[in-house]
Amino acid sequence: MPPHRGLNHNALMKEQTFEDYRQRMLAVLVHVQLHLDSELPLEELARVANFSPFHFHRLFHSLVGESVKEHVRRLRLERAAHQLRHTGQPVTEIALSAGYQTPESFTRAFQKMCQQSPTEFRAARGAAAFGPAPTHVHFVAEGTLIDFCPAFPGQGALPALVVRFEQLPEMRIAFARHVGAYEETDEAVERLFRWAGPRGLLTEPAAFFGIAYDDPAVTPPEKLRYDAALEVPETVTPAGDIGIQLLPSRMYAITLHRGTYETLGTTYSRFCGEWLPLSGREVLAAPALEFYLNSPQDAPPAELQTEIYLPVAA
């Protein structure tokens, strides 16, 4: 084999995967601009991109530079500015077409973006200047110019993510379900441990971890789902609000998060948005796992260590 042939092949695969991700996200941007008057639910946009809804939002945010909700809202407001500048449409009608139920809510949002009220903007006939958008995707009257934030492979002084791969075997787990804000999962962990302790399931080093099913940037806090989970043998049966489930064998990409649980979202966003598009890997439509290597009981917040397991195609 010629020297470095494998390295060149890997680099080519990563470049092709990144371009594939860009093309799929481009299809979403075009879909959004053609359907600004529709509801545009996240599940629909994820289907257009051929991504799972679970991971789509973080990929969109990292590739485009703003969330789906922010992107749609901004395009509608920029279209409203065009209508104010070039048509005689009443402000109330423009507000409704931009998705605002009242002129007051539309005025607040428009003023935040343009530093002028809709009436002042119309009176100035374009004298108001738009501030810089947080992304490189812009709506223009004659068509659409689409580009992406050149945000790869890192942001600022953040250290590079170190990623390894591991094929986890099928696991039989006991779990305590929590529905609500991720900051309030301690009660589910305590329930699991109170149940597991008397059964002798905590005497040996146990595979304790969390399963985060939803993205807090998308799902309302009161509907977030989380399982506090513990691997258990076949002899263990469910009891009360402690269930049993089988996790299938999967390949995972794994990176380490250091610091408080409140900042896990930042590492997730970098993992899905910076590393994944350049990795040559396809993410699976399955939840991520969080293995807790220590706990707030034996380490200060800045020294907490959590391994994030992202399910990927083998």
C-alpha cells in the first residue's frame, strides 16, 4: 500500500460526509424559504434533511449558526421588512403573515431586529440599516443567497474534542423515568438507588448512566424525558415505578465532558455540530447515553466528568 493512502482515504470520506451534511441542510433552508407561511414543525424539517429529529436541531444550529426557531423567525421578519418597504400592505396583515397574532408582539420583535418600529421603518423607506445577522444565511428580495457559517473544526479557544469508538453489547437495565427539566433528575437517581441498594445491586462497580431522550433546546422543559439507568442481571425483575428494558448493542462515539451538568449542552452541541459532520460517521436515530465517572458527592462541580455516548453507524 502506498504511504498515507489510508489517511488520504479517511480525509476524503470526512470531506464527502461534511459536504453531504451541508447539502442536506441546504435542502432544509430551501424548504423553509418556500414554506414560510407554514408551521414548519421540527419533525418535518428533519425528514427533509434525512436526519433523526433527536439530532437534527443541534446539527442545524452548528451548521447554520442559529436555531431552527430563530432562523424561521428572522426570515419572516426580514420578509416583513421587505413588505413594509415596498408594499402598502397594512401592518396588521404583515404581522399575521409573519406569524404574530397581535401587532404589538410583531412590533416588539421587529423593533428588536431593526431598532425601529414597523411604522418608523416604513416612513423611513429603507433608511434603517439591519444589524449583522448571527448567521451567513440571508433572505433578499430578489432571491436567496445561502452560505454557511465557517465554524469548523473549532470555536475560539475551546479545546479539540477527543473522541473514541466503542461497540457496547446488549444491556439489560433497570431504570427510573423522569419527565421534566434535566436539572431536576436527582429524584429519579435517588429512586433508582433506593430500589437497587437493598437488592445488592450497588455492591460491585455498576454501570450507572443516564439516557437523555430529548433536546432541551427543542422540547419544553416539562416534557423532557430522562432515565436513570443501571445494568442488572437476568434475575432482577421490575418493581413499582422501576422498569426493565433492553438496550440493543450499538456502536458509539464517545467524548468526555468536564464540568457541571448544566454545561453538558455545550459539549453536546460541539459533538454533534463540530465533530460529527467532519467524522465520516452517520448518527443513528437513538438517544445518547451519559456515563457519570464521578458525582457531586465526591468532586467539586468543575471536576465532574461525564462521558457522552453518541450512537453512530458502525
